[in-house]
Amino acid sequence: MKKITMILCALAGLFSSCDKTLEEAKPLSELTADDVQISRIDPTDWYVDMKDHTLQLMVYGKGIREAEVSVRGAKVDSVVQLESPNYLLVYLNVKRAKAGVLPLTFTLGDKKTTVAYTLKEREMKGKDRQGFTNADVLYMLMPDRFAQGDSHNPQVEGMNAYKEDRTQPSLRHGGDLEGIRQHLDYFKELGVTALWFTPVLENNSPDNENGFSTYHGYATTDYYRVDPRFGTNADYRKLIDEAHQKGLKVVMDMIFNHCGFEHPWVADLPSKDWLNLPEWLAESKGTSDPTGTSFLQTSYKLTPVLDPYASKVDMKETVDGWFVPTMPDLNQRNPHVMRYLVQNSIWWIETAGIDGIRMDTYPYADRQGMAEWMRILDREYPNFNTVGETWVTEPAYTAAWQKGSRLSTMNSYLKTVMDFSFFDRLSLAKNEETDGWWNGMNRIYNSLCYDYLYENPSNVMAFIENHDTDRFLGEGCDTLALKQALGLLLTINRTPQLYYGTEVLMNGTKAVTDGNVRKDFPGGFPGDEHNAFTAEGRTSAEQSMFTWLSKLLHWRQGNDVIVKGSQIQFIPWKGVYVIARQYEGRTVLTILNGTSQPAQFDVKRYAEVIGSQQQAKDVITGASVSLLHDLALTPRQTLILSLGDK
């Protein structure tokens, strides 16, 4: 009886201590000068019941490196003191932690402060998160250039100097998340199924004296905060929730290779190996001006990463060289840096409910570190999807980056890669006559014939243009060439990606500045006289293109012939290029006249895919097409036929 009483008393004391600790726990916003100085903790909160039970906390605060750390409700696995006195890494084991407040106690000298850290329940299991697939069509847009919400603030307090000026192609124009949200029905009308926004995270870099800004979003200065010029984290979640309600997925653009120069890490390096080649910063006195310093910029040549004969100097320039002086190159070989980035991606999946990730400048980052990131995500979210930007135009290079590739000695675990070969060949073919050998549509044939290199061609993202390339139309308006490009893109065995405004004939080149291929969507901003969001506001040419593409996109949705079907392509013959997709007795024929002269579709030549079918349906017009005789094709005609429909 005495032992039982002692145990009960001990338990009572323990619970009393726990209650007291919880009562003392404060949010960071309520800390005072009498507390241990902690300015922030990344991640801002976390989730229970993850497969990986390790949680890295990066604690920021003056002199925080020397603090002792204890925790109730979890276990401190290790505390890592970095070279800067103003950071502390705390590694927790949260395997048995419950959702709620996790009291973290920091002791520094005679000060003891308990911080309230929040652990949350997950909304769903990782396996239940479904990423984008080849059944989707991704629509890429730039938030700054798409549309502006009704209550937009042109000057957000606390941000480094910037201005919004729509007459300047490289300054901010004022698009935001609310503007996108207000146009969700437009995407439904068009027929796309997933939205890819260029990065939405804080880019707190000042405009420079040459009229350039980081409106594009690729210079992150806070990995846990949406740029306030776009909105708040809550606005981002609201947009994603409403997109989901309308059957639209959202893909988040991330950058692990580099951050923005104004990130706190740059002014106060956590450790000398937090960045690659940071020595020049001392020579520049902490500025981003590399003049007269040992600054090394990347060569932008990605082949050394997979080249079996690559020299050390070439590899160093590619992987360790900085993208530009204002984008510090993160060192993914540092396990603490990589852990931070991995957790950040998981946090956005859980917090915002994103349906996929597009990873910028994928091969520039450390190959092994990125593979480990993908392995962790694949384990936690087996049905999620990530696409990596792998900008080399040879299929063999791209294929080696895909998950499980037989061409690589290292498994990247990266499910989807970008098809720069298709983009490159199409960019040439559109200006050529299709001959009997190499030119015109032969280029597409001679790219797709290497699909045996890919482990999964369906998980290859094809595109005809994006924010880093000239618009497909250049400075012109060749709708015949555009329809051929889109007809191919949306019917071949790929995951297709469109670029905003293509459907209303937006054009432009990068001859002067990238901003000329990133123009504002007509009608997205107050005062726009031209509104391409509505049929009434479009020109007749814009409406014709919109209608054509919308019909093709809606026809593609849920179409198993395109999503699951086998693919057969025919060598271009007499200027005509034909690709067939077949599934369960149905066939789709994409027929392109690759010349500027009339041509014929020879029915007998394609008998192996036509079979006994005597009639086909024109996917765009709905008209019935007889297959009892050859079909006359007008110059540069695109004809998409469906056979065997019930």
C-alpha cells in the first residue's frame, strides 16, 4: 500500500509539473526582453504520425547557440551548435508525440524560457495524397502577371524598396493570389485540370538600379511565408481549397538550388559550408556586387553531372557555381541544409494541401541530396508527384534522371522529368517543311523514337513554351503551327503543360528581356480595356483559338485512350506525320500535314491502326469523316480523329 501511494504521489507531481510547463509556454510573439531571445523557429509548426519521426528545428536568436534545450512530450535526439552564435539546430524525436502544444524550454545563463510549439494532426494519410498524372493538363502561370484581386495593396509595409509599374517588363506588375482565385472558373471553362504557379514564397529583394525585380519568385527569402505582395499563407490555402472544390490541382514551384540574397542566412551564415563558395562575400564586403572578387558563376552546362568523363573543374562550375550573384547557392551536401529543405517541402504539402511540386534547376543541386529528398517524399507520399527541370535537349540525359532509370548508377526517385527534347525539336520544326529525312515533323519522330530510354514515358512533362523560352508564336500569330504543336502535345504519351495566354494568342520573345514573354494576361488588371477572360472581350482570332483548344482539352479529360493507350507513330511520309493511340478497341489518330502545300492522308498506308473502321469523328468539329478513301489535307492542317467510339 505504501508503494502504491508513493507511485500515485510521483505521478501527481509529474502531471503537475507538465501542467505548469504548459502554462509557462509562450508563443514567440509574446517573448519579452527578460526571456531568452528567440526570433523565429523553422518550421513554424509540425505534424504528428509522420513515417519519419525526426524533426529538425532551426532556432534563430541572438546568442541562442549556447542555450540548453529540454522538451516535454518528445525526445531531444541532439542539439547542433553552428558556427554563428545566432542559430541552434534542435533534432527532436516526435514518434510518441501527440497533437497539441509541445513545450520547448531554452536555458541560457540565468534565463529560462518555455516556448509553445504546435504539433498538429494530419488531414489525411500520406498515401491518400494524389499528385498530378498524365491524365492532367498543367497550366503554368506567373502570379505577378496573371490577375490582380479587388483589394490589392500596391505597397506592403516592411518590404525592401520596390514599386509596381506595368509599363516596365522587369518590375512588379501587381498580380496576386486573390486575382487567380477570382478566375478559377476560367480554368474550368478552358479545360485544364492543374495549375502550376511560379514561386509564391517571399522574395524580399529590392528593385535594382537597372529596373529589375524578383517578381518571378525564384529568389526565396523566407521558405515558410507567402510573399505578402501575393497574399498570406491563409490566402494560398484558401485558393488551393477552392481549386480542389472545382476539380483543379495545384502544383507548387520550389527551388532548392539557391535562395535570395536577402535571406537571413546570407548576412549571418549559420556555418561556412551552408552555401557553396561563399568566400567572395567577404571580398565584396557582404554585397552582391562580384566586381573584383573570386565569385564563380555556374557554367549553366548540366552535362557534367552525368558525364562519365567529367572533369572536377567542370563539375564544380555546374554544381557549386552560383546561378547569379543575387541568388546564393545552397550546399545540399550539408545534411542540415538538406534536412531543412526536405522538411519545408513536407510542411507545404501538409499545410497548404498542394498536389505536386515542380523543382527548379534540378541538376544544379547536389545529385545525392536531391535523390534522398525524393526517396523520403516517395516513402511518405507514394502517390504524390514531383517534376524536375532538367534542361538538356537530349532524351538520354533526361531519361537518366527519371525514377528507377537503367541509365543511371543512382536512383533519383524523381517520377517526372521535363521534355526539353520535344520543345527543342518542335521549335525548329515549326519553321521547316517536313521532308523525307530530317526536317520538319521528322524531328519530332526522331525524338519520340527514343522513348525506350524512359522508365515511364507517361511521366515525362512535355511543353511547347514556358516562362524561360520565347513564346511559341514568337512575335507572330501562326495559328496553323500552334494548332499542330498543341495537337501533338495533348495527344502523345506525355504529361502536357501549357503556358498562360497561349489560348488567346499571347506572343513575345526574350530578345530584350524575359519580361516580354511574361506579359500581363489581358483583362487581369484594373483599367485593362482588353479582357480575354470572356468571350465578349476576346478578338475573333482569340476566341477562335480559345474555342479550338478548349474543345480539345475537354475531350482529353478522362479519355482513357490518351491516358492509358499504347502509342504507334509513323515516319513522316510525303510530308504527313501520323501518331496513333489505341486502347480497348478505340483509336485516336493525330494527323499533321507538315508542309505548306496540300497533302493526302493515305488510308491504306495506315490500315494497321484503322482496321475495319469506316468512319471516324473529328474531335474538334464533331463531324463524321469517311475512311473509305484518302483524306485531302490543307497546308499545315491538324486533324485529330477518334475511331471506334461507342
